Amino acid sequence: MVSASFFPHVGGAEKQALELSVALARRGVKVQVATRRRRGLPSGGQVRGVPVHRLFCFGPGLLNAGTFLFSLAAFLILRRHSYDIIHVHLAGSPALAACWIGQALGKPVFVKLGGGRGVGEISLSRGTWAGRLKLRWLSRIKPRFFAVTSDIAAEARQALGDPTVEIVPNGVDTDLHHPVSPLERAALRTRVGWPEAPLGFLYTGRLSAEKSLPRFLETWARVTAECFGDAFMAFAGEGPEEGVLRQTAARLGLEGRVFFHGAVEDVHWLYAAADVFVLPSRAEGLSNSLLEALASGLPVIASRVGGNAEYLEEGRTGLLFDPGNPVELELKIKAVLERADLRRELGRRGRELAETRFSLKALAERYKSFYRESLARG
């Protein structure tokens, strides 16, 4: 596995890289991770049983990227007898080094594309000369590309000269994330420090502009003020919009009804303690948080974009709204507030979807079959 950053630096791509590595290792695949060395971390070690090699790099910006690419190329050459396949997470500059070395050594290379249509790495790369050059090189080397949604795959085909792009969703640990009983939820809510209100809404993830969280909070406050004034909202995550979000909560007089938890490592406890999950982004790939909420049996309110729109069925496994339509969002919030039967059915069917479509165990087996197929081709 090649990833520009890795645990304990945790974003969506890093989380999937770790979880897939662990799941594959549990199924007999010998996995090792090559990543950038960050200050304060050892050069080697294990994370949840997976060997991690943190490679030398120094300096800021391009110097850091260049020294990491040199270290990665050297590592892949020197360790060439210890692996059969190179699996790269995200099509950044490390993917170039991996593709070149893989091609030279005759080893299959997998590249997983990240982001969402219009805001992900393909779109960003097309906006700069260096990015366009990178895409041109990737299109010539032709690794095996993977995308989590069909719109990311379509964007990649257009940018990379119509290569084959497999659509493989992210995975979620359905053993770790699972529904709990009302008694367990009540106990967890006390442990987290939330009130015993009938309904608790939850967002987990990065607090960034494309998530549209302040606008969502304004709509949520307006709807709940009418007749559900004891409902509460919790945010778990960090990001540049945290200050704006806190100011919005203060301006709306939501003290005691809005909770900010910052970055939470064991976030599955929050899902278990909540009643409704929200994901109001303007753009998405396939959110890890969405999958975790589904596996936890939470009813989901999500914007009709990216993986939300592709994998959720309106009224059955989630409630979807146009991110530019606050009236539609109001209706969806009212629906979950007023109908306990709807919440139960959405949660039950969401859990079924997580088990059948997004199970990390099934994802690992699927990648194992891809690996075997690539090795069989020679």
C-alpha cells in the first residue's frame, strides 16, 4: 500500500487505506504500507498489525514532495522481492513514482481515485499545468484505476483518455459499527454528555466549506424551534469552518442544544448514542461517515450529490435533498422528527445496505480477486 499520509494522520483516504490493509491482512494477504514520515513518528512499526514504513522526506512544499518521491522509488526498488502488487491510495504524485517503478519491474499497479466530482483530485489536477502533466503521464502508463462512484469514474475517463475505471465503493467495519438497544443508547448519551432529549442529530467529518454546515444548522434550528425545541445537534470533527459554525450556533441562541466534540478517535460511540445522521455537503465522493452511520442503524438525511445520490434510495435507505433547496431540507428534517416509524425503517434498511453493499469483509475479498486476476495476467 502506498499512501502519501497514513495513520495517525486520518482523513477519508487514510482511513480507508488503513481499514482495507487490516481487512486484507486478516484474510491472509501480506500487506505493508509505505508512507511519508512525519515529525515525531518513528521510521517503522506496526499499526493494528500492519507493517508501516515511514520514508524519509524533508523541507516544505515541493522539496518535501520531491524527497518523498525519491525515497518511495528507492524503497520500491530495494524491496521489490517483498511484494507482488502496488496499491496506491489517491492519484497524487506518489502514484507517478509507483507507476513508473511498477512498470519497470513488471508489477501490477492499482490507483484509487479520491474526492468527489468537480472538487476531487481529478478536477484540481486539470486546473494546473503540473496536474495536467501528471494526468497525461498516468494515462500513458495505464495503471488499473478504481473509483468509489460512477461520476468520479466518468470524470476520470474523460481526463485520462478513457481508461478502464472499476467502480468499487469504500468499506465499513460492520462489526464495530452496529445498532444498539435504547437502553445502551441512553447510557452512551450520558457518557458522551448529551441530554436525554428525544432526538439527537449528528454530523461527523471535516468542518469545511463544501459541507455547508452553517446553512444546515440554520435550517435545523428553524424547524426544531417550531415544536421540537429539545432536539440537539452534535458535530464531531475539525476544520476551517469550526469558528463560523460556532458563531452561527451562538447567533441562533442554541446554547445547550449544539455540541462540538473536535476530532474523536473512537467515533463509533457517537453514532451509537445518536438518533439521526446528517450529511449536507455540496459535493461528496463516498463518505466514510455515511457508511458508518448506515452500519450503525441511523436514519440518514443527506444531500443529493455524489455517493449519497448513487447509493441511497430515497425514502428507503435515506432521505435526500437538493443542497440548494432549504425547503426540501426542512421537509426531510420534519419527517424524521415527526415519524418514529420512518426513523426505524430507514435505520433498519440502512443497516442492511451497509451489510450487503459496503461490508469491509466483502470489499477485501473483492480486492483479493482483483489482485489474483492481475497476477494471473502476468
